[in-house]
Amino acid sequence: MLYYLFNYLEQISFPGAGVFRYISFRAGLVLILSLFISMAIGRRIIDWLQKKQIGETVRNLGLEDQYSKKGTPTIGGIIIIIAILIPTLLCGKLDNIYLILMVITTCWLGGLGFADDYIKVFKKDKEGLHGKSKIIGQVGLGFIVGLVLFLSPEVVIKENVEVRRSVDVREVIFHTVETKSTKTTIPFVKNNNFDYAQLVSWAGKYKDKAAWIVFVLMTIFVVTAVSNGTNLTDGLDGLAAGSSAIIGAALGVLAYTSSHVEFASFLNIMFIPGAEELVIFAAAFIGATIGFLWYNAYPAQVFMGDTGSLTLGGIIAVFAIIIRKELLIPILCGVFLAESISVIAQVVYFKCTKKKYDEGKRIFKMTPLHHHFQKPGNAGIKALLQRPVVAIPESKIVIRFWLIGIMLAVITVVTLKIR
């Protein structure tokens, strides 16, 4: 909204109005606004949740200080959603298709997560929303995002096709025509563009249409996987919010380089016109998650619940897909991936050993992975991995996971040049 106001003021030569055209200025403003909003409304929302007795129910996991979390207000993801949407709507270019998709993603998965938390808290059903309903919601969003990216004429790229070199000069030349494409970025290879059409080369003259089907299916898979991975990670105070903020910073850098023709040329990556508005959204995302940490850091005064965790994961997934960096997610979201794999491996190994030995065995003392480090090695659990022998404090686990997340974020950005 403010974007259009300042655009009008610039047309009538109002002093200083032109500064709003700069992405760097708007991103900085949005970061401050989202941080302020999340911290300002956070206390009020927490007090309201406590008044309504909307508290966390705790399962017996045999963890130290576990029951101290009982009754802590949940559904705090509302704080994050509000702190993202208000600055984005104020400072963003609202006719930008990419920004529209991010707002839809935030509202869609925020609503899905809220429905799950509502059933858990108010209906006293610990299982929450049925698993199939969650999957349908996530698949539906992935389908919509993929279909919009396929159908919208605004979703185009300029591909890097020619490299000119002299003794001291290296320049990448882009297509002069913007085209729709199913290409994406793939790390660690010389030609870092991968076209989904290569997977359906057998389709002949229908190859292009078949490639978009593959792209939509990939979108559905990424949205579902990352949102569920974030949900699993939300088990320790500040872990999901802090990890998401780190990932958001990396995505903001990737969006800026992809939308800036000179940086895209230098990094030899595809140029995506219009993606600069995603930098605004990334700034709001970072500010909101960091502001939420003010209340969610150990010992947490509020939990985000599925309202927050599903939303954060979906935002990360859709953002990466829009800037054609979804194949970098296994690196960038390595913490979420490790959490998800630990759960899958534990379940599969337990079922397989139960069939063979009539008694299921475990790989980890407990899953998701962060809980494994909270259990001492002499806890009496028959698991392949018993280390650490001494349980690690929750705050230390969170900080170590953050440090790993920072390292993975740096590696993700660096992959654009390492090939």
C-alpha cells in the first residue's frame, strides 16, 4: 500500500519519495517493522492465550524438565503470521505474482495449522487434525502454486546462454526474450541449470507439457516435505523459529541475486524478473521469526504450534520453488531433513526388527533427532546409538543446531559458484 502512495508522491516530485523504489530501503524498513510488530503484539497475544487457558498438553516422553512446559501458551504462530503479513502488505508491490503466492501460502498453511491446533486445544483431541486432512491441504497448496507458475504469463526467466571472456573480463549474456521454463538450479555441476523436461524426453512433442506436470508434482512434494519437516523440528524452545530465520536469510540472498541482472550474470544463474519483491517478503519473514524468538527462546513463554511450524515450512518451500532453488533445499534445510529422516528411519527399523525378532529395536534413543540428545545413554532404551552418554541441555542443543543451520546456509549460497 505504501509502495503505491510513495510512487504517487514521486510522480508529483515530493522530496524523498523516490527512496521507496529501492529494494534495499523497503527490505530494511520491513525487517524493522516485522521485528517491532512481533515483539509488540507478542506479549498481548500471550496474555490473551493465558487468559483463555490455551496451553500446551505434554505427553510423557521421559525428558528432564518436560512437565515444566505444561500449560505454556500455544498457537503462537499467529504472532509470526501477523508480523509477516502486515509489513508485506504495507511495503510490498501487491500486484507482483510472486508476492501474491507468498501471501496465499502464509494464509493457507496458517489456516491449516490453526485448524490442527484448534482441535488439539479446544476439542481436547491430542491427535489434532487427521493426517490425511493435513496432507490434502499441503498437496492442494502445492498444486495451486505449481499451476499458477505454469499458467501465469508473469512467471518468466531469462536464461544465461553465452559467456564472453577476455583477459580481465568475464560476462554472461542472457536471452533478450523472457521465456517460460521448467529449468531450475542444481548444485555442484558446471552447467548449473537442470530442466525437468529432460526427465520426460520420451514424450516427444508433448515434452514441454509433460515437463510442467513433473514441475507441479515436484512443487507438491517439496511443499509437503518441508512443511512436515519444520513441524517435526518444532520440539525444542526456539529451534524451529531460529532455524527458519537462518534459512530465510539465505533465501533472501538467493532471491536478490536471482532478481538482479548483474549479480545473476556474475554468478551465472538464471535471471528472474519480478523476484525482487520476494526480498521484501524474506525481510518480513526474518523479522517475524527473530521477534518471535524474544518469547520462544528457552525457557519459552509461548509455542508456535502447528499454526507456526506448518506455515514456516510452507513459506520456505514455495519461496525456494519460485526462485528455482528447490534442489538446494536438502542442503539449506539440512536440519529439517535430518529430523525427518531420523523419524522415518526409526519407524522403518522398528517395524523390520519387530517382524524378525518379535521385539522392535531402535536406531536412536528417541526421535525426532533433537530428542535423542536429551536422553542419557543409560536411559534403558535399546538403541543402536547410545551417545551422548550424558544428556545435553536443551538450550545447548538448540544453539548447536542453529550453528549447523548457519553453516548449511553459507554452503547453499556458495554452491552457486562451486561447480
